[in-house]
Amino acid sequence: MSKLRLGVNIDHVATVRNARGDAYPDPVRAAEVALAAGADGITAHLREDRRHISDADIDALAAITRTKRRPLNLEMAVTTEMEVIALAHLPHAACLVPERREEVTTEGGLDVVRGQAAIAPLVGRLAAAGIRVSCFIDADPVQVVASKSAGAQVVELHTGAYCEAVRAGSADAARLLEGLKAAAAQAAALGLEVHAGHGIDYGTVKPIAAIPELMELNIGHFLIGEAIFIGLGPAIQRMRQLMDEARGKAGGA
Ligand code: PXP
């Protein structure tokens, strides 16, 4: 199996910083620690309401990831404002996500079927600028096909429902995992690169990481929370180790 990359989402370092309206803790410093600890890339979501990551953070993250030659994955809503920002910064990747102001987090996947008329041209413009575009979708065969039709190179499968079901001890977990596996196989067969993310912790990472078509996981909230107890570097290293174990490797390839 190919190596599974780990993208670390540092949004919630900014959440803590913003609780005091000050400059500490700095998500850029967290990105540097994450990369030093073995993260393959940095993910950040610039939300319309700027509740965590700010425009200045994106400027700084784009600069340090470029200097360190590591990928920046910009999570963005399908809006003109975010398109302008993406084209100004040219991140390695952009992940198109649904966004509603009242939601606590990205609560479901992007509806690429209904949004096709806006999403396909946006994917085309971002891709023309050299940005790898992914659609963050639920594990739904119709959304996989629509992402391919929209021209996306990548789909990121929303693992939130599966992770919640595992934590709740729900019988639905097995069915949801089968859905993720089927969507990953379908997407790969269509020539899409497959990523996954949302809600992943130490208890849920292994069954997800064992899905052979997956090339990348994006993990944020749990790692930033765990950093409070054991530090960000060790939390990332532990996650990396569990991912490698799930892939049947002691130390990754
Ligand atoms: N992938 C996407 C597309 C997301 O929107 C998020 C949350 O911002 C994540 C991954 C990471 O989710 P979590 O913070 O729950 O690990």
C-alpha cells in the first residue's frame, strides 16, 4: 500500500488565540511544529466569518509552506471571495467545503450534484492556476461521480458520521465504514485521488487508514486538543504511528 500522508489542520490553534483576541498561540508556530513532527502538509480553513484562521494567517502559512516546500491545503467555500484569495496565494491544494455560518464545524459534505453549475467552473479556474482541487463529500456514489464530472482531481471523504458513530458505540459504525470503503474504491476507479477527514481521533484512525485507496488524512481538532495534554509534536507522532500500523508498516514507506 502507498504511504498515507497526514495533513494537520491547525484551525483550532487560532480558535484558542482568538479567545483572547491576541497573537498567542500562533497557528504558524503550530504549523512549524507539525511539520517538524512529521506532518506531510498543513491544512487551514479560512471561513467566511473568520472565526479562527485569519487572512494574515493564510499569508503567513502560504509563505512558510512555500519556504519549507511542504503543501498547504486551503479549505474554502465555493465563493468569489475565497476564489480571489486562493488565486492570490496559489496553495498546493484547495478543498471545496460547504459552509454555513451557524454550523459549529463542517457538518456534512459538499453537494456537488446541486452545486455543479458553480463548482465545475471554479474547479477549472483553480486547476488552471495549478491548484489541485478536491471536493469534500459524503461517502455517496452520486457525489463521487459529480466530483469527477466537475473536474476535481481529488475527493476528500467526510469521516465525521463514522467517527461519531464509533464514539457513541452505535451499530451504524460498521455500515458507515463500509460506505467509506465503497466510495474510496469507486473514486479511485474513476481516477480520483482519495483523501479523508473530519472527527478522526486515535480510536477511529486505524480502520480509516486501512482503506487502501486513501492517500491522505486531514486531522485537526483532536490533535490540537491532545496537544494540551501531551504536546503537539508527540500527538502527531502518535497519530502517524497508528496510521503506519494500520497500513501494516512499522515506520511508513
Ligand atoms: N477535512 C475537512 C474538509 C474539514 O473541513 C475539516 C475540519 O475543518 C477537517 C478535515 C478536519 O476535521 P477535524 O478538525 O474534525 O479533525
